[in-house]
Amino acid sequence: MTSQIKSYSVINKLTDSAVKMSRRLTADVDAWAEAHDTVRSDAIRRLVELGVKFYVIRQSRWRRSARS
């Protein structure tokens, strides 16, 4: 995990971002990160990616059904 953290720290210097979250959401993200053996920043990134993928799939299905 250490080499992964080092490689991300180089990337993060170029793409730093801050996210404000409630304590409950932070706890939920931390629990997800622990369950997936990752750190909070990676968990946030992966969860956002999953959410965006789900949204895109849902929108494309909705558009196809609207055309029918």
C-alpha cells in the first residue's frame, strides 16, 4: 500500500481537491474504504466513479425507453 500512496501523492500535487462532508458521510466513506482495503481519498474517488457510471447507464436506458 505504501508504493500506492507514494504514487498518488505525486498525482495529488497536480490535482488537489477538498471535499466537505458531514461526519456521518465521512464515517460511511471510511467504513467503505476499510472494507475495500483502501484509504479515504481513493474511496471517495472510486465511489464518485461508480456514481457517475451508474448515472450514465441510467440516463442512456431512460433515453432509449423514452424513444420507444
